Amino acid sequence: MTEHNLHHTIALLTRTPAALNVLLRDLPETWTHCNEGESTMSAFDVVGHLIHGERTNWMPRARMLLQFGETQAFGPFDRWGHVRESQGKSLAQLLDEFARLRSENLDALRALNPQPEDLARRGRHPAFGAVTLSQLLTTWAAHDLTHLHQISRIMAHQYRQAVGPYSAYLGVLQCAGHSSP
Amino acid sequence: MTEHNLHHTIALLTRTPAALNVLLRDLPETWTHCNEGESTMSAFDVVGHLIHGERTNWMPRARMLLQFGETQAFGPFDRWGHVRESQGKSLAQLLDEFARLRSENLDALRALNPQPEDLARRGRHPAFGAVTLSQLLTTWAAHDLTHLHQISRIMAHQYRQAVGPYSAYLGVLQCAGHSSP
């Protein structure tokens, strides 16, 4: 548990909004607003989902874990909760909002300054049961990566016909997607 | 064929080096220098592979296609050709080199300014046979995405134990990888 290097987790969490900003801002909507078919997300939707997580998932749950331990389960997380919040916004607005919220949440995490004994403390996940603060925080970082993985797959999907026979060599086009979004 | 919007392809190709730079520069080596096991790549290796593609694959093949058509097959591409070239270099050096080479190659592509009839021209791939310039150029972009997909998977792999029960919800950890690197 204490092997978890919080500095490494924060280093990744710090970079994701800027990386998505550089990748997606002002990119043609072919790339950012197309999805992989019915009931799937576009890159735009994924940024909205990441924002929703900043508002309702990671730091709120970390605080709840430290306050209530296992006595109270985390509230449910709405995986499509971003849809209403993103309506009428541009991708540029969402990228700005994600960067701002992430920065505020990381400031709060640094202020919390959890020690090894805090990282080992347990809360209660509604589906999994006991989870440690360390598991929650590493998942925050791995969740960024699962959505970077998803965004690269969604974008590649838009070129699946255009690449012709090369599709056999492009691993991302063989990925059916493993994410619960 | 002519549906291929070259502007969209160039828009993505332009952003990849900067996105990888923001994501990877100065990140702890836990993230950047670890791989997924024997004979797999680290994020560092992937950047080296992308550099090797800039030097020997995309624009050299585009020029060859336009010069020789189907009469001469593209030379082989060494998928591990980056190993020697990357030796002794830092990730920061590789990121700089990738950005510089990509920028030069996109300048060359813009100068070439291929028209719809050029995009429909065919060359000969040693494995697939006839491929069009359009397929080659869209693959250049999709190849960036296949490796962004791979990098996010490699990095997430480093946290596969740390996340505990959350691994069930993290799609990227279910991805076995589909890439021929």
C-alpha cells in the first residue's frame, strides 16, 4: 500500500488536461465530435465525463473516505451525468473547465497531504466494498489513461475505411473497446 | 478516395508531438521507462519508434509512390529500428527530435501539395500490394493514434496492482494490446 508514490500519481494527473488540450483544441470536428456508433462517446463527450468526475467522484470520495471510513458507502456515480452539463458548450470551454477543476482538485489533494497511514485507510465503494484511499487515488490516474486510450480509439475509428489495407497493422482498429465509459 | 480531407490528416499529425511532449516530458520514469513485459515497448521506446517512422517510413514512401507508382515496392520498415538510434538519449531529446522531424515532414508534405488525382495514385506495399497515397497519409495519422493508444495502455499497466478492485472498471487494463508495434 505504502509503495504507492503519491508524487507519481499527481505528476500524471497534472499533465492530462494539458495533453488533451494540445491534442484536441481547434481540431476539426471530424475528430472530436464523432463517436464509434450508437450509445458511444465522442472525444467531446469524454472530456465532459472527465469534468463530471472532477466535480463528483475523485476528491469528494477521498474526503468522504477520510471522514466516514467504511461506515458510509460512496454515492453512485452517473456515467452519463456529463451530458446535461456539456450541452451548449464548445470543446474549448470544456477543456478550460477540465483544466481549472483538475488544478483545484490537485491543490486540495496537496493541502490534504495524505500520509502513508491515510493512504491505507478504507472507505466503502457501493459495488466493490472496501477500497483504500491509495486505490482511489491511483484509479483517478489510471482513469485518465483509460480515457486517453478511449479517445485515441474513437479518433482512429473515423479513419477505419480511409486507411484501406493498412488497417491490419493498426492495433487501435482491432480494439473493440473494453471500457465501461 | 477524394473524400479524404488532407487538412484533417495534417491537423492531427501536427498535434501529436506536442501532445506527447506535454504528457511525457519530465514525468517520473516509472511511467515512461517501464514496459508491459518481455519484448514489449515502454513509452520511451514508442517515441523512438515514431522518430524512426519519420525518418524512414511516411514521407520517404510518399515520395517513392509518386516517383515509381506500383513499379517498385516500398523498402522494408524495421519495427525495432529505433532501438539503436535511441540508445544513450534522454526522453526529452527524443521528444525534441520527434517534433523537429514531424515539422520538417509536414512542411515537405505541404510543399508537395498533393491534389485529388495524386491522392488516388498507387504505390506498392511489400505485404499489401497496391496502396494509394491517400491510404498511406491517413495511416500516418492513424498510426499516431495507435501509439497513443499503446502508450496509455503501457502507462496504465504500471498501476494494475495499485488500483485494487477498481481494475474491473478500467477498460485500458482489459486491453491485451492489438498492436504489432
